[in-house]
Amino acid sequence: MTPLGFHYRRQRSNESIKPDEVTTGTAAIAVLAVWRRRPQQTRFHTNDHFSKLYGDIFTPDLNAAQVVAAVLLYRIAENKRRRPPAGAPDLVNYASCFAAMLMGDYLLADLKSPLAKLDHRTFAEARRLIEQNGDAYFDRAVADLEAAVKKLYGGASVSLQQLSATFRRGDLFKHLPPPRP
């Protein structure tokens, strides 16, 4: 167990993942989406996470606190995707990685800190904010994503197929709030 209270599971296993465990695969997806701002590459490029994209994901300045915070945000978004809240818009089924990315922005804004300052010294506060505000971060991300989709398509009706494709591409970025500083 790390000083942050999480285990890093490096190898695949048939055992269920415990809440205090982080797998390498989930870490790669979460960091790529949340901190590297490349959510469109998380689902359909998983074979590249530990080859072509490895150096982009696991940079020398990445630390355990950043990995765990990204995973915690990603888990909230993924849980909402798997079990959407009543009345959730259709995009919730496709946008968990985009939502997690925006949630990372909101977390850093609440910490009043750049990503580089998220480390073992600030992790307890980051975790507290995620636990306290995670649902609100997700709801805000969904609202921002809905507004971006509306701008992208000029308010026109969007099919589920179009919606799915939208979150596999990067064209939505120009309609999202600017990234954290």
C-alpha cells in the first residue's frame, strides 16, 4: 500500500478490484483522459496505452497522487455511465472520459493549484474535494458537454450514432470551456 492508501496492481488478475486498488489499465485511461486531455484516445486506442502512448501518459513528472486523483474522478464518471441518473441525457453513455477530463479541471480550480502541485502533500485535500464534490463535478461536466454538443451541431437533433462518434473524435474541444491554467 502506498502512503496515499492505495495499492497499484501491475499485473492482470481474475480477482475483483478493490476500492483501494488501482490497475495499470485504469491508471492509463484515467491519466490520458483527465490530465493529458486526450479522452477521445482512451477507449479505442487501449492497445497503444502501453506502447505508442506510454511516454505521453506516464511522463517523468507524473506522481502517485495525480494517478489516484485521476482514477477517482474517472471512476465517478464511469459509474454514472454504467448507471445513469434518472433523466440523464444520452451523452452520459458515451462521454465518461470527457466528463472525467472536465472534472479534473474543476478539481484543480477548487484546489487553486496547477497539476504540478497535486502531490502527496495536497492529496488529502484533493481526495476530500473529490469525495465531497464528485457528483457536482460530474453534473457540471455533463452540462458543459451538453452545451458543447449543442454548439457543435448548431442545436440540431443528434442521433445516438452521431453522439457516439462525437466522443471518439476531438472536434468537441473547441466548444468546451478552456482548460485549467
